[in-house]
Amino acid sequence: MPRQTVSIVGKVKALLRGFFAARGGNVAMMFGIALVPITIAAGAGLDYARGAVVRQQMSTALDAAALAVGSTTGLTQQTAEALAQKYFDANYSGDMSNGKPSVSIGSGGFNSSGSVKIDVTYNLPTTLLKAVGTTSMPVTTSTTVVWGQSKLWVALVLDNSGSMRNGDSNGTQMDALKNASHQLLTILQNASATAGDVKVSIVPFDVTVNVGTSNVNASWIDWTDWEAPPQYPGTDYDYEIPNKWSSNPSTISFEAWGPGDKCPFTDDDNDRMTPFGFKCAKTPTNGSSTDDEIPDSGTYKGYICPAIDSGDYGNSVHRDRYYNGCYTSTKVTSGNTKVIVSNGNGATCNGFSSSNCSCSGNGNGKSCKTQRWTHTWVKNNRSTWGGCIMDRHRDNNTNYDVSNIAPTAGATPPKGFPATNPQDCLGTTVTSLGYDWTTLTNKIDAMSPNSATNQQIGMAHGWQTLTDSPPYSPGAVPANTSRYIIILSDGHNTKNRWWGNGSSTGTSDTDLIDDRMDEVCAAAKADGITVYSIFLNISSSGNSAPLQNCASDSTKYFALTSTSAVVTTFQQIGQSITNVRVSK
């Protein structure tokens, strides 16, 4: 175009020189001659304006063509050029009076794994410029599309709490989540020009996450709480019941109980040991029914097995906890073999079997004594573990629950991932980062609603799947890799390892869980991870402050009120993180 402009200007100048050199004629003749350069100038402006419009129309169509090429794998330069021409033709709406504009990929303009530069040229027929011999003017534009420059690591952190059973006229929230997740996996798979360029992990969560029983011998599992005996009510969780412990030195100590006696643990205040949040289980099996009597025969004779803890007494951290073991009872046969259980006129062996306890004396001198026992805590075999782990250790100095710090076996305080009881253990396990799309699809299908909501632990493990350390160990993050967490939850936090009862919201306990959620989200984002968060609340148009705060920015937070919106939102996110880019 610059050469064309010089030629036209030269001709106009020559005409003007002739005009001003003339000395004859009259006013009408001079006016007529003056119209010539004016008309030529106007014609040039008109044709150049037409050229600018055509160039914009070509540029828009060329961008669409370049995106089509960038989104298609396995192209050669020849097939890429043909595809680009096809998409350009379909999207171009400008002048074609001189034929279709021609798309081309010049030498060195095509890189099958990274970028493509596409040119288009069109000879636009002129209008008034034809008067000076210019019948057409070339209009050219180009664009470069870039793809495959960023590998993707994507963690899908998906709420599997019990409320995901809820739904609307379009189906349940869980069904919507599965459908949307399948479509998202398809988008991610199709975005991978080379196998392994896009990797995905899946982290189903409720109160806990399930890392799989195959990890039972992993060094990063912390068994401290799993194997600990009951603790003294009201204290921290590293004090167990001493052999001679009671709530008051004047009351009966633990050594008084053995086979055939009543269970020493009660969840009410009576004449036995101080109230606990649990009774006795019939067997060491978690979930075994309770019994008010210590077995007097059979395999578990003398076993004193704490049942599940309500958390109503002592430290609420024990709520819903199984104690994975039992006390055995061994008779003391030498030295002081008896324990006084009551004295005085009203002395009785109430609570102790007649085979162990007897009374002697009369009136105020009456005394009842029972057999003395020693007790040994016997831990359950770890094979009873269901694969679930709870929030990591936290205190005033260590916040492992909101970090991705690598676990260290035997560390104090524990840095591992703590095994937790099989009660309500989430059935679907975490899938480590990978690109086996069949396995990922099957994992989505296996999800099932369960228990209460703890978004914090889901976020923590989503981040951990993108971190090169146990328990998931995906390897070092490759160069030019973008890491994402996509978290969806349908409700508010109701319970974690320390706080909440699993149903109430808006309490001081749930506020504390939300605070931990804020911290883990902030830490993950500081580590360079982009977070998309989705709040699915079909019952109202409410908001989730923790999920909103968790998103990397306001454009990455979605508050949905229908199950149908889940699919479109996941599609939008998938297209956003996989989109090829028109660079210029």
C-alpha cells in the first residue's frame, strides 16, 4: 500500500502543476479544471476508507481461522493453511467483488507445537481512483495464534457432602456435578496437544478425604490419634487415663474394673468414673454396639473397649471419634489385690459383679472391696482403617492443616496426615495428578454424597496434589506449567477435626472453620495457583464468603442457584483455562 500511495500523489501533483502553469481560459474552465484534483483527492479518501473497513473484516475472520488452527492437533503446514482458509471463508463478510481473499502461512510461520502466523491478502477494486489508472489496491493483514505454551495441572476439588443429594427439577446436585465434570474432562483432554501436557487430579471431600487403604504402610500417615487411648476429660489430647485415675482421689479408680463388672465409662454423672462422652463397646470393632457390662467370657473377656465419643464432655476435638483399641484386664494376684469401692452403713458392691466384689463388717464399719486389675491398652490392627484422613496438626506455632509442607515421619508435633476413624469415611478416594482419562472418568462416576462439609480439607489436598511431595508426589512442576484448583461446594462449612457438629452454620465453631479455609486459600494462591470457586446453592441466592474469598479474583467466583448452571459454568472455566491465544 505505501507504493500505491506515492504513485497516486505523484499524478495529482503533476495535474496541479499543469493547472497552475496555464494562462488561458475563463473562470468556468478554471473551475472545471479545479474539480479534477478535488475529485481525485476525495476518491482516494473514499477508497482508503473502504480499504480500512475490509482490513478490519479480514482481521476478525483471520483471528477465527487462527484459533481453529491452534485448537486442532496433528496439522502440517499444508493442512493448517487449508483449515485456515476454510474458517476464514466462513467468517469473512467483506468485499469479494475481486474474488475471495487468499490465506497463506509463510515459510517459518508454522510451528505444530507452539504457534502459527497466518497472512491474508486481497486486491480491493477501487472506485474513483480508477480515473488516475489505479484499478485496485492491495489490503493485507496477519495474525499469530499461540497455543501449547503452557502445560496445565488442574485439581478438581469436589464436594461429596450429604447435601449433594439435594436437587431441583433438573436432577440432583451430585448428578449435575458428575455431568459437568465429565464435560470438563473432555475439554481438558482435547486441549492436550501432547499426552501429559494436561494433567488432572480429583479430590472428593466431605469432613475428610480418602487417600486409599493401599497407603496403610506409608510413612506420611500419622497414627497418633488413631491409636491413642481415651483421654482425661477437659485436657489436651496427649493425656491418657492412668491406671489409678479417677475424677476425684476419693472415688473409685480405674483399677477396680474387670470382667463381669459394669462399664466404667458412662456419658452421665453417676457413681462410676467421671462422665465421658462414650460408653463401652461389645468388641474392639469400630461401630460395635454398646454394652453396660465388661465381657466375662469369650474372646474379649475383660476387654474394656471405649465406644464412639460424643464430645459432650472434655475436649470437643473428640466428637465422633472412635478409640481404636481396648483395655485388657489382668487380675492382680499378689500384694494389695483389693480395691475399696464403698464404706459405711450403706456400703454396696453396686456396679461390680459378685465374683469380684464382696462386703464385710456392719454399720459404719461395713466395707466393700473388689478385685484389683491392671489394664493394658491394646491398639486395633491398622487393617481396620478405611483410608480416610482428617485435618493435619495445628497449634499456635504450627499450621500444617493450611500448608503444603512435606510430611515427616515421627516428627513432633506430627507433620503427617492423620488417619481417622472409618465412621462416615468417604467412599471415593483421591486421584493423584495424571492423564489417564478413563481412570479420571471412573472416579467421577464413583462419587457419592456423604457426611458433613469441610471445604478446608478439600482445598488443602487439592493444593497438595499439585505439590511435589507426599502424599501425592506428582513430580517437579514442568516449565511453562499453569496450576489451577477448581473447587465446588454446595453449602457452608459445618465440621472439621476441631470444630462444628456437622449441621449447624453461623456459629463460632463454623466461623473458625471458615478462618482456616481463608488461610489455606491464601497460601495456595501465594504459591502461584489460580483458584476458581463455585458455590452451588439451589435453595436461595445466598453467598459463600469463604468460597468468594478463595477465588483468585471476582471473575473466578460463581454463585449458582440451579443444577443446570453447573455444566455451563464448568464449560466456561474449561474454555478459559485451555483457550489458545491470539497474540497479535
